Amino acid sequence: MPHALRPLLLAVIAVSSALAAEPGLPPSLDAFARELSPLVAERLGITPKHYRQLEPSLFHLACEHADQLASRTRDEQADLLTTLARFIDEQRTAAADVPVITADRPLIGLLDPDRGLDPKEITALATAYGTTATIFKKDEPGETIRSVAADFLTAVSGAAASMNPTTIVVLGHGLPTQIQSYAIPVERLAAALLDGAASRRGARPGVDLGHLVLVFDDCYSADFSLNLAAALKRGSSERRLPLVSLPYLIAGTNRDCVGHADFGEKFVPHFWRDVIELFYVRRPRPARITLRDFFEKVDNMMYGYGRATAVDRDGTVTYRLVDHELCQDPVVFVPLDDADLTRLREILGLPTDTPLPRILDIG
């Protein structure tokens, strides 16, 4: 968690400066967990495991709307945050069955060129679930970073244009504003998606990317996802095209977090390694892989990185922090439609014309 967010959250939850965070923990998130989370969790009445999956999303949503919380009493803040938590949970339920890897949903993969990432990391999953995979990776004579990036973006644009459900997977190195492995700025990826959406013939004018799922397993992937969503919204406006829907976005790391991988004969990021373990190695395999599988099963498996399990006196499994640097906390972002945005404004008490992001972090 960036240090710059500390004053913002202190304003949100009015935590005394005397509250010191435990060494190694993000001070803002720790303060949130100490001061308000117990009140919200009690009001929600859900299991600790369930709330653990909502808590980071609720924290970031609170930061986005600090002004709506700062002047309220502690109980009023807890009540509003409880309502926001229920809104997040409703979005999780609504998006749970969105397919990510399934038959008749082709995969497009972009793999880092400099390490031992094997195309089988994606093609094996595609075969197991009855679909196809087109893999882009600089490993042939005559190929360049620029040429592979261009071919990948052409495929992405085609997927945006076709309206055929497609999942795009990026494995490698990343920055908040760039797919670093192929030097693809976020604006360029957004332009490829917008070009495809705008090229559809016979369709109502507008940018509808709701048939796409983009998975990023690289450093700062949540930051990149948020920047991509902002670039798509901005680009739609500049092109004077109505924004119907953003894509679904899955990030292997949370905000301001680097990703981790195992280095050996193969280079396999932790996030994607867990996807393969859960849905390819283990048997029986599910009939398909959905968003619920990512924000519940994969998220739960990833929670073990940097933490050790413990059991409290009631027999509830809890976690003890061991190494904060290894904690990635993957994120799923879902698109919001006009009705969702209206509901969110009502919860926050905002004017009906207040601009809001068109995606929501659901954990």
C-alpha cells in the first residue's frame, strides 16, 4: 500500500495517529482492519473467510469515496461501509458464472520472451477444456518484440470486433502503465480494443467489451487494469462512442504489488501456477472455469503466500503474516452498467450526474 494513501484513510476512518501499525504491514489497511472491519463484519454476519475476500475491496472503495465518509460518526461509517460491502457481494454473485476458460471460448496468450514460459501453460488448459489457444511469444528467428506485440494487438482487436467470447491471458513482466515484456503502453492496448469495438458492422454504435475477459499475471497488474479501464472510458469519450461495457479484468496482484514466480527450468508466476494446479492438475476437473473460481478458489489459495495458517480457540483457521512482500492478493474487476452506477450513487448519496469508474473491484 503506498504511503501516500495513509492520510487519505486516516481521514476516512478517523483513526488516531497513536495507532501504530504492526511492522511490515501496510499502515492504512492495518488501521482499517483494526478500527472498522470488526464493526462491518459483525453487521454483515458472514463467515470470516467470506469477509476476508471482501475486506481489501471495501478498503479501496472507501479510499475512493473518502469525502462521503469523513464527516460521519463511527457508527454511520460502519453502516455505510456495510451497505457498500453488500453491494460488492451482490456484484460477486451476479458475475460468479461468467466463463473464463470453457469450450467455445478461445484463448489468446502473450508470454514473456526472456524466460522459460512454455506455451503449454496455456495450451494444455485450452485442450483440457475443449477450446483453442493462440499464443504469442518471441521465440522464432526473425521475430522481434515489436512484431510480436503488433501481432498480439491485432488478435486482441479482432477479438473485440468479433463479439465472440474470448479470454486473453498475459504472463510476464508488467508496470502500472505498460505490459513491460513487450513494451505495450496501456493506451495502445486500449486503442486496439477500441478499434475492434468501433469496427463492428451492423451493430449499434458503441464500445461493448463485455464478452472479453483479460487476465494479467505480472507486476502491478491491478494498477494496470485500473489504468486500462480509465483509458477505455477516456478513449470512448474522445471517439464519441457510448461506453456500453468494459471487459472483465483479472489481476494476479493487488495495487502497488509486484508479482512473484518460480525460476528454474520453467518460469511460472505464482498466480498462474495456482490456476494450473487447481483446474488442470487436480482431479476431477470442473466442467468449466468461471470468475467464481478465480475470486474464491484461486484467491483462497493465493492467500497462503507470505502467511502461515493458525487455528484459534474456536477451531477457525486464521493466518499469521510471515512475509508481506510475498502477499499478492489477486483482484477481479467487473464492469458496471448504468443501473449499477445509479445504485452506487444512491448508496453514497451522490448527485445523479457524478462520474464514477465503470468497473468495480470485487475481490
